[in-house]
Amino acid sequence: MAHSFKALDTGKLKTYSISGRKSKVSVKDFASPWNKGDSFKKFFDTLPDILAAQDLKAVISSIAKAFYNNKTIFAGMGAHVIKVGLNPIIIDLVQRGIITAVAMNGAGIIHDFEIAMTGGTSEDVEASIGDGSFGMAHETGEFLSEAIKRAQKESLGLGEAVGKAIVENNLPFKDKSILAAGFLSDIPVTVHVAIGTDIIHMHPGFDAGAAGSASHRDFLTFASVVSTLNEGVYLNIGSSVILPEVFLKATTLVRNLGYNLENFTTVNMDFMRQYRPMTNVVNRPTAKGG
């Protein structure tokens, strides 16, 4: 049976001249090829002010402006920042005073500690999950469990406690540790734990209550940093759930307490655009300005 819809007649379509139309892209915006001997800056300056390149230039401008005006630059990161070898970059920014504070999830202390102790991390899960050996390295569980207990005893945040332990135990690769760099540079590195998500939570020496208390102290420190974000920058680097949620709650907390938090920049950096980072970091917190 034939349907009752007839093809539209486009004979009376209204058109206009392209010469009078506004176009969002012009040859004036085009990039230029890189020439042998050119500096990276020259190449970067030729990138078109379109979409991602435009965003990247705006982010760099915001970070530079915040730094030169002595404003807060806060880096929140997932553990894969460590696992893909970016510790030296973060440490350099910490030591040069560019990054004001760092936040990470619970897996961050695991990979950062293992780097500091052995120079390596990121076990082969597929090879070890079958026999139940995944996550069972006793050194990781023991060292971090002791640091957590010390955090409880000395009323330290979790990040500070682990950084302090790495430094005081003079671990062989402590110069590659973000936690140690934060401790030595006297900047906060906060750690935000979700119980059951990290390998040390399976170990018998793990004190969940102490970990929760230390992580909550870090949340309050995180919120304190957020309270100083006016004209500053918050970077969410590779965290799709934990840190976007922590940032959103810290934002409402500091506003509820009367802090002015309007004119600041938020950035999401990841290979995928997930709902929470875009909504809870980029859009909602800056809706009133930023």
C-alpha cells in the first residue's frame, strides 16, 4: 500500500547571495604550515581561532593571566595522569609555583607511591584477575595503610600523610612523586576516596574509618582552595566521576558559606567528553559568570 506523503516541491525555494551571508570561518582564520626552523610558538600562534584550537588558546590565556596576577590554579586529576607518565610535568608546575593545589582520586596515591618506591606502576589486570592476584602487592597495602593510620593519629589529610611518608622513608624515586613534591613545596595535594574502588581496600590492614576521616579533611581543604578561585582556574584532567562530583559539592559549600565565586575558568581535559566533567565542572559552577 502506497503512503500518503508526496515529495515536497522545491520550485518556490527562497535563496540569497552568499556574498551577503555571514560566514563563521574565513581564509584569514586558516592555519599556516610549519616550516623547518620555526619555533613551536610560531606554529602555535598560527592555529586557527576555531573550536578546539580557540578553546586551547583561551585556556592558556586564562592560566597565564591567573599566574601573573597571583590567582589560584587548581589541578584536579584522575590516576591515569600518573599512569601515562605525566608526573614530571605536574611536579614541574608545582615546583615553579604555577599550580597552587592538586587533587586526585584514591587510585592516585597507589600509583604515585608505587612510582616512588619501584619506579613502575600499573599492573597487568587481565593477567592477574583470573587467579585473584590482582591488587595483592603487600608493599602497597602495608605502606599506604600505615600512612592512613598516621593521618588519623596526627589529624593529617590523606594526601599530606602519604607525601610525608614517601619523603621521610626516602623512597628511591621520590623525585617522581607528585605527593612528595606537594609536601616538599608546602602545597595541598588532596585525595578523595570512594571506598571499594581501590586495591588497598581489600587488604587486612586497611582502616576504612581512618581513610574516610583523612579524605574528609582533604575535602575541606579542597573546598578551601575552591573558595579562592575568583579570577583563577580549575583544571579537571582525566577524572570522569569522582573529582567532578567533589568539585560541584565544594562549589556549593563555599557559596553557601558566603564566599564570592563567580569570575573563574574551568577546564575539562580528557580524550572523551563525559557528562559529569562537562556539566559539573565546565557548565554548572560557572553559570553565574566565568
